[in-house]
Amino acid sequence: MNFTLKIWRQQSANASGKFVNYQIKDVTPEMSFLEMLDALNEDLINRGEPPVAFEHDCREGICGSCGFLINGVAHGGQRGTTVCQLSMRFFKDKDGEALTLEPWRARAFPIVRDLIVNRSAFDRIIQAGGFISAPTGSAPDANAILVPKEAADTGFDAAACIGCGACVAACPNAAAMLFTSAKITHLNSLPQGQPQRDERTLSMVVAMANEGFGSCTNHGECEAVCPKEIPLEFIGKMNRDLIRALWHRHREPLVIPSVVQEPFHEHAGPDAEESLTLGTSEKTSDQSHVNGHALANGGRKENGIDHPQP
Ligand code: SF4
Ligand code: FES
């Protein structure tokens, strides 16, 4: 098979970029997409030209290093497949055609070079999640902490996120909500993640906002291109956990690094109530009323704390 590759070339973050056309011949259906780029790069090096920069590591769909747009679609459009897992047989019907390769496009992902973008904004969101206080001193018995099957399955599905950034690249708002919700759901669904659940949720959502990502408006493009098939449902879980965490602020203020917060009880006026009780238009005048309202509407009491219904 022969292809024309239209590849975005950009020397550095501040340099201007442009598409450059390359011809590649004798591509076999057994080659992976990245092997085809390796062949192109060998050719470029032999001609004394700079090779195309792209990220890769495991080449097995595990590490999340690879990723760029192929003909405008993140990871090339094969469901549940990273670009390193793409085989050239998927492009048989495009033999002789042009394939356009460009990096993720998002303000929070500045271009490093060619097809490589800086995704350290994702690292800072994960870092904002902090630690869990489950003891790790020695290897516990396998069943020391009982985990319900459903919670284990949810946690495992969420942990499948490899942080590739395709969800951000595909979203018209460049939102990182699928990624952040996967990272939050991973620990929030497990018993070991409960002690820091509220702090983790608030900190990671604040970090996400601070990094300049957009917000979800239910396009669903992220789920469609996610190579690990992270479901949109996790964004709903994250939003519910965010509301839960904000409700809990009614009883004790949470400290979020880098965010100046005032304790709720120092702002007992109706305006403060409105800004903190996301998802409800009901205004209440004191703390006990809020908790009583939560219980009256199906909330629960746990460790002496009133929880609104999630
Ligand atoms: S949610 Fe999916 S698309 Fe987004 S970073 Fe994780 S694995 Fe990649
Ligand atoms: S190179 Fe590791 S997921 Fe593609």
C-alpha cells in the first residue's frame, strides 16, 4: 500500500507549524501505524532531514504515551484502540489516499514538537487527588478489606484510563471531565478511598478548572474515542460526588491547597447558601435545617453526619 502522509511539523512550542506532505510506499497490512512512521523516520534520517517526533512507549495500549489525530479522529477511529495498536490493515480502503496526522489540539496541551503535546496538566490533576490513608506498611491478607464485587468492577473499569488525552482532543470544549472522572471514580468507588473522598473530589475538580480545560456539555465525543472505553456515566458519578462534597462542607470546612476558602458557618446568609447548595434552588437559613432537609429527602446518617441523598 502507498500513502501520502500530511504531517503537522512544528519545531517547538513557540515556532509556527505547518503540514508537510510525505510519500510512503510498500506499507504492508501487517505493519502497525507507528511502524509505518518508524519507516518514514528512517527514510528522513537517511535523507538528512529531522524525523517526525511522536510519543510512544509500550506500543501495547497500556502506557498512554501515544496519541494524535488521524484524519481528525483521536487514535484513528477504531473503537477501543490506541494509535499504537492500530494496524495498517485498517487503512486498506485508503490505499493511495492522504492520511492527515496532527497533534491533540487543546489550550491545556501546548505543543512540544510535531505530534507531541505537553500533558503534564493531567499529572497535576492526579497530584491534586492527594493520598489515601489506608495502611500500606505490610502486605495485608487478600481479604483484609472486603470490597463488594460491584465496587471492585467499577474501580477496575475506572483504573483502565491510561491518561492519553484523546478525550480532551475530541471534545469541542477541550474538557478533561472523562479523564478526571475516571481518576476520581477509581478511588471513590472503593472502601480504601472513602476517608479522603470529599477532599479528593474537590481538589481534583479545582485542579481541572485551574488547568484551563473546558466543561462537559454532553457531546459524548470523549467516550466515542476513548481507547479504554471509559463510560460517560463516570462524569455523572463525579458530579454527584462533587455535590456530596459541597454538602459536607456545611458541617466542616475543607482545606483545598491553592484555594482560599472561608468556613461555611461564617457565611450563614442566604446568598452563601445558594452558592454552596449546587443542584437545588431551595434556600435554608441555618445548618440544622440543611441537614434535616437532607434526611427528610432520603439522605442518611453516618458516623453522626447527615448525608444528603446522592
Ligand atoms: S478517559 Fe480515555 S481518552 Fe481520556 S485520558 Fe483516559 S483513556 Fe485516554
Ligand atoms: S505506546 Fe503505550 S499506549 Fe500507545
